[in-house]
Amino acid sequence: PSIEPQATPIDFSQYLSRESKERKRSQLKELRPYFVIPGMISFGVGIPHPSTWPVNGMTLSVPFAGKSVFVPGFGSQSPSDMYPLAEYQDPAKGDALRPDLGEELQYSSTYGTPHLLSWIKEHIQRVHNPQYDDWVNLCTAGNTDGVDGVLRACFDRGDYMLVEEFAYPGTLSPATTMGIRCLGVPMDTDGVDPKALDDMMMNWDEAEKGGPRPKMIVIVPTCSNPAGVTTPVQRKREIYSACRKWNLLICEDDPYCFLQIRPNGADSPIVPSFLSMDTDGRVIRIDSFSKIVAPGSRLGFITGHKTLVEKIMNTRESATQCPSGFSIAAITAILRAWGSHEGFERNYIPYISDIYAKRCLSAIRFLKEHVPAETIEIPAPAGGMFLWVRFKIESHPSFPAEDPETISKQIFHSMIEQKVLMCPSEYFKAPSTTQWTKEEEAKRIFVRLSFSLPPQEEMEEGIKRMGRALAKEWRLSA
Ligand code: PMP
Ligand code: PLP
């Protein structure tokens, strides 16, 4: 007998986990309605321009037998025509990075496939040269996946975790969903302030906070999202010392590492990483191919102490078993095309960082030319994708009568009226224990201007519109 449709629809809320019910999603999605306004120039989203992809096509060899094209309306050929023509055969061995589908399309160790892991190990040794022996790598499906693994391996509900004062929502939101209590550490134009970090730990009152001190800080050390900061090496040493003092792990989420400005190309060394100064095994470094190949690579790698990395590996083992073998095959083909590590470091990386350096410098030039100096503070260029532009709220005509966040919203809407979109700093503000005065709050209002997508002319027109909106807000005569 057939089953009659049920009279009342299922109430699915009864099946949902606490995690689903309490899931926080990035606030940036609130900007979506503005993106689609016709004529809007958007500096809202930080994604690479497709012109930066280092591939312009992919060929897959699918050796069907005979007339195997399916013609709609004419049916398919006989089933035997769909059988592979020939069995898969391994390519000639010997070239360490040659895609070897026998290996790459097979189940593999969750750490990754041997060819790719050997490239990663040599890369880490050459670029970061860790100062202790027991480090290993784990392949991931990109930095989102890597950070997820770290959080699942290290945190319980209710634990505290430190983040930057203005933090990447793609980490803040999932951490909050997992019940992790995030706290922002005050930062300046060099990144996290080690003195403020030390003070927070020193004054930690377990009873008042309802829990012990945090065990980790998550930092985006290069061209950070959103603050566009590259933390200099001296500052990194001070942060590292403070973390050792308070026994904090450092999660170094570094997808923009190779987008930093290199004034003399390959001859300017990159800023040393936290991993490069780590003698204790307290740094978990997370790298990604998203910004140097393409976000669709969904491939990255973690470097850290073998004991911790094993636990992170275990969280992936029963989830994604990542990464995808097709992705590994494609990326290894690209690595092979780049040639040696030296070719990658001296030719490809400076080429890609130059694209972002030029965009960053153009955006700064347009800000200087088209936006009244009374209204904004021009940030220093770091490369990457973001400029963190501070509004001089302290000189806005509505301050101090109105509070700074209200003025910020008003400015946002004036910019939308002029059809230009940027992300307000409130979307990135981590929970904080610091008490800010109204005057201090006035100096914490920024917009994140992402310069990675718009072409040059559009960038200039967008920044002109920003200038018009701000002149109107500050009631400046033209
Ligand atoms: N979506 C995903 C999944 C990303 O990882 C990124 C890059 N961080 C973006 C979108 C664009 O970044 P944002 O949301 O910070 O503009
Ligand atoms: N972490 C930060 C700080 C980011 O800005 C982004 C996005 O660009 C990611 C992680 C996500 O990177 P992936 O594409 O490797 O998951």
C-alpha cells in the first residue's frame, strides 16, 4: 500500500543540535543586499581577482571506449561503451612532483600524500627553518579547515581564547558557535600589543571570569584581515615572549604571507614568521594555497609539534580525510610547472605579491588625492587585500553629542548613498574586557577597504565617491 502524505509537516527544530541552534554566522553576510544595488562599487569583499589564477585551463583524460558522447533525446550508447578504454597506469616514476594518480586518487594517510608532503617539508624548512626537531606537517582543505581542526583539538565549551582586538569573522563566528569565549587583545599599527596581552593575563581573575586563563592566541600576522597589519619581527618576538610567560599557544593563521609588499622583489626577505622563532613547539602555523593559487584549491597545510598535529589530524580523520586527491594532483602539477623551490620563491611569489602591492599603493594614492585629509587617517601599505582606514570621528560635527558607532553607521549610509561599499569595523570587533572612554572609542572606528577586486578606474571612482560622502558628513565645503 502506498504511504499517504503526513497531515502535519515535521518540526525539524526537535532534531537540531545545540551547535546548530546556536550557530553564529559571519555578520559580513548582512552586507549582501548592498552588493547587488545596481552601480555599487564594492570594496567590501576580500577575494582574489581571477586574473591572478596561475592556470588557464585544466584537461582531464577520461578514456571512454568509442562513441561515448551522450546525446540528449537520442539516449546513451550501450553500457559497454561507458567502460574505461584502458586501465589506469602509473606514469613514469622518478619525478617527485609528477601527478601520480595511483597515489593521489587512492586513500592515503590523513597527513597527506608523500609527494606533496615532501614539497611542503622542504618549503617550510627553506622559508621558516623551525628551531626544533619534532615538527611535522598535515595537509588541510585550506586555512578555514586548518583553524577548525586546531579549535576542535584544543578547546572545550566555555574555554577562553585570545584573538586580535579586530579579528577575522571566519574564526570568531565558528569559535563562538563551539562555545569558545573569545577575547580581543588591544592592537596598534604593529599588531597585537604585548604589554596589553601581559596585563590581561596578569590581571586575570578566575572567579570573575568564570574560568582559567586562555590557552591560545590566534593571530593573522601578515596583511591581516581586517586590519591590514604585518606584525614586524621585533613585535613578534615580544608577543612570543609574553606567550611563553603565560604558557599560551600561538595559532599563526597566515594565508596572506606571500602577499606582503616586497620593495625589492625576491631580494627583500619576507618578515620572519612566529614559526621561525619557535623553540618550544608552541606555534601552530597554518598556510593555504587560496591566495597564491586560487581559493578553489581548497588545499593548505599545518606545521607544528608532532604531538599536537597528530591530535589535529585525528579531528580530520573522521571528517573530511582531506584533502581531495584531484586537488592534490592539480596543485602538484602547478608546483612542477613553477620548477624548483628557488623558482617558486624567486619568480612566482614576487610576481604575485607585486600584483597586490601595486593595488595597495594605488588605493593609498587615490585616498590621498580624493578624500579630505580632515576625515581619515591614511594607513601604511602592507600589501595583501585590505586597507584599514580610520575615520577621524573626534573631528566629526556630531561628536561627542552622538556616540562613535552611531556616527559610523551614519557614515556607512552616506557612502551607500554615493554607491560605494566598505566593511565597517563593528563587524570585526572581538568581545573585550577593556573599558574604553568615549574619546578612545572615537579612535576605534575604521572601515576595511578591500582593494583586491576592482579594476584601477573603478577603484579611483569608488574612492572619489567615498571622498564625496565624507566631505558631506564632515560638512566641508567643496
Ligand atoms: N568567503 C570565504 C570562505 C573566505 O575564506 C573569504 C576570505 N577570507 C571570503 C569569503 C572573503 O573574505 P571576507 O569575507 O573577509 O571579505
Ligand atoms: N584566515 C584568514 C585570516 C582569512 O582572511 C581567510 C580568507 O582569506 C581564511 C583564513 C580562509 O582561507 P582558506 O581559503 O585557506 O580557507
